[in-house]
Amino acid sequence: MTAPSTPASPDRIVDIATGYMGAKQLFAAARVGLFRALAEGERDVAELASATGVSERMARILADAMNGLGLLERRAGRYSLAPDAAAHLTGEGDLDLHPFLAFLNEISYGHWLQFDTTVDTTKPGELAMDEERWKSFMAGVMRYNALHAAMLARSFDFGPYRDLLDLGGLSPAFAIGALQANPELSARFVFDPQSSEAIAEALAAAGLTDRARIDPAATAEADPGGEHDLVMVNHVIHRFTAEQNRAILANARAAARAGATLLLLDFLLDDDDRQRPIDALHAGEYLVIDGTVVYPESEVTAWLTAAGWRQREVLALPGSPRVIVAEAV
């Protein structure tokens, strides 16, 4: 006799469908300072309300939601930080993600309200920006890049390299992380000219000015040359067309010695039986925000092969894009 099958659970569907509720409560909890209020120790609802300036009812709702999502612990009515919240949501840990959450709340979320139109037209939403919104946009994007750079520094050994080319990226944090990891490494930035001042300021703040050089050039046309043993192309390909990316990767190869390593970091669509969610979600994010593209990994690999790079491995960074590691042939 065949045993009755277990009915399929609706939990996953409901969790996905109500995911925006958790996101909005996370954004609110960060905005009112809930996590920072717990940086020095546990508190009850009344203490959280006093520390954040919201009502006790609201403090309980936010704290319980964050507890349900695993970012807070709750014992005997008192709340404390989970390790990931302590590291990234108090301003006192490894990397404060508040600017990134503010960007998601103030810029990205509003764009997702236009997503039905994007689905029907395959066109981005209206990016109505003023000076303050641009500040939030850039602060959030750069903090998210800083997270990616930190995860890369944890996952990749920069020790064997001496001569780094960072080509066309958005943030100097990746090369700065590499320089901090390896005191024998020097770096060359070939970024858009508008980035030069910010790169110089970041290098000075890190005390690395004497180990780096800035050669401004428009990314799509940059032909930096050289004999570098490590080349980074981080958060570049989603901003350009396939034709432009083929040229960028060929120019990157022309600037690398034989056997050099390429790190290409970006969100990628894969062909595995189960797509990594963060990449597919960002395919929608990039399209609805400004029409940029998350490319299939197979397409990017074909560009690399044509440009003279051989893929070695792919690193999936926590909370971040993937990195194709390739070798110059």
C-alpha cells in the first residue's frame, strides 16, 4: 500500500510574497537606530522606545520582526544583537551597512513600485533624482561596493602578486583592500576621469598614496598596456554592451603578462539547476533602476576566452557578486 504523500507546504511562497514587509521593517529599524541602541547591551521594549524615539508599540513591532528574521535575540522580553547585526548594523563592527539600507529604502524601493511597467516594457523606471537623492544613491552604492571588497579580501589571496591594474571600476575599495592585504603590492587605477579625486582621497585616507598611481581614462576606450600580474575588472561589465565588454576584456588582457590573474567581479546569471538568488534579483534591480544588465556567466566566459583569458574558478562571495578568476594565456 502506498503511503500518502505529504502535502506541499505554502511556506516558501508566503515567505517570498511577504518579503517586502521584512525589508521595510529592516529599513525602518536601521533608520530609527534600533540596532545602535543595542550596541552596548540588551534592552526591553520600553528602553528601546526611549532610545529610538518611537512608541513602545512600534518598538515592539520592529524588535519582534527583527527577532523573527534572526537579526535580534529575545530572552525574557529583552532584546540583543545577533552576530551579523552586531558586525554590520551598529556602526561599531566590521562594516556599517546603514548607508546601503538607506539607499534601498529611499531610492531602490520606489523604483520597484514601477516594476510592473518594467516587466511589460523591458525598460527602466523613471529615475527622478535631485542632489539629496544622488547623495543617498552614491553613499549606498559605495558602501555596498565596500562590502563586496571586504568579502573579496577574505576570499582571495593577494600575497603572490606585485603589480595590480584596477580597470574601470566604481570604487577604489577593492584595490585598497588588496594593498592592505599585501604590503609588497602596488596598484594602478585606470578609472573614469571623474573618479580621480575620490580615488586620491581614499588612498590618502588609507595611507597608500605612495603605492598607487592614477591614470584617468574612459573605461570603454581605455587601453592601459603594461605587464601587470593581477588585473581587476570589478562592477564593470553590467554597465556596458556586449561589444564594449569584449573590447574592455581584450584591453585588460593586453595589459597583463602571460600567466597573470584576472578578477572579474559582477552579478552573473548561471546555468546551474538552482540559480543563486542574489544574482537574479539584481538582474531585476539593475534593469528597473537604470537599464543596466546582469549577463549570463556563459556569455562572459565566452568573452574571456576570445580575449585570451582562461577561466580557473568562480568565487561566490557572501552577500555580494561572484568573481570569475581567470588566467592570461
